[in-house]
Amino acid sequence: MIGANRLETNTRLWFYQDAEICLHHFQYSAGRLDCLPHTHDEYNILFCLTGTLECSVRDTHEILRPGDALVINPGEVHRSSYGNGPFDTSGITVHLTEPAMKRLVHRMKLPVDVERSSLAFFGKVHDPSLLSFSEELVAELDERQSGFEMVAQALVVQLVVHLLRRSLHPVIHTPQWSLPRQLPSWQMVRALEYMNAKGKNSFR
């Protein structure tokens, strides 16, 4: 799952447990970090802040640049590459469980029957205002002032609501097959970065 080059990484995970949301803030140095095709149970919303990242999903190959966002739906097979080219790549991924996404859509009173439907989001979106949302969120995690967790919680929800208002349009989706439960994204991130840091033959 790991490219041949060993990379410097700056990464952290933050959990909003009550809402079943996890935030992954990452920065990968120039080089390659490749993930072979895999799936997850939850929605992964990828935001590119600097550099580029690549993702192959739904038989399409997407290149994300600053201000771009892409949703990986639960159960979708995808592969991704981070830190390509001469520049560092940074971004955030918001991981939401399916019940968490349905609660947000229901609370926003969007015209979708979340009780009887599976929701999916298709296509890359570009919204420059995502950068300011994301940078403010990262700054809260960096500075950790009093009450930062409350502010971070509000910003994560605001970020997702903004996308659902402006860019992401949920559609009814019926999976064509039932996949077994997969490793949560945040656990896979930790495993990949551990293997990358240790080298191919230096981990259990």
C-alpha cells in the first residue's frame, strides 16, 4: 500500500465523538504516498488546502487542488495518492458515519427520505470559501485556546452544512452489492503512516 519513497508527515486526528465525526488534518512532503484500492464504512470528505492530491473513484480519476472537495461514499472502492509533484500537499478529511450524515441532512430539512434511503454524493466540487473554513479550523487545532473544542465542533458542522447548502446534493443511492465492514478511515490512516515511517520490513 505504500509507495517506495519514505515521506515526512505531519498529521493529526481529532474526534467529535458525540456527533460521530472524525477530522484528519494532514501534510505530506513532496514524493508519493499511495493507497491501493480499498473501501470504508463512512463518508470521507476530502479537502485540498495546498498542493494536489489524486483520487480514483467511480471509474473516474480526480485531481484535487486548493479549494476542491470530493466525497467518498460508504462502500465505494477508491485509491488515492498524496504528496505528488515538487510541492507539499496538505488538506483535511472529515469522516462521518452514515447515521451522522443522515442526521445532518434531516436537521437541515433537505427533501430526502433519510429513513428509507442510502445517500450518495457525486462529483468533485470547487469552492474557494472552503479554504477559509478549513484554515480557521486548523488554526483552532494549532492554538488550542480555551474552548477550542467547542469552536472546532461548530466549525466542522458549519463546513459540512455549507457544502450541503452550496455544492453537495445528496441523491438516493442503492448499492449494487453488500460489502463486509471495512476498517475505519482514521485507523487505516494510522496504519499507513506507521508502515511508511518504519519501512517495508521494520514493522510487525
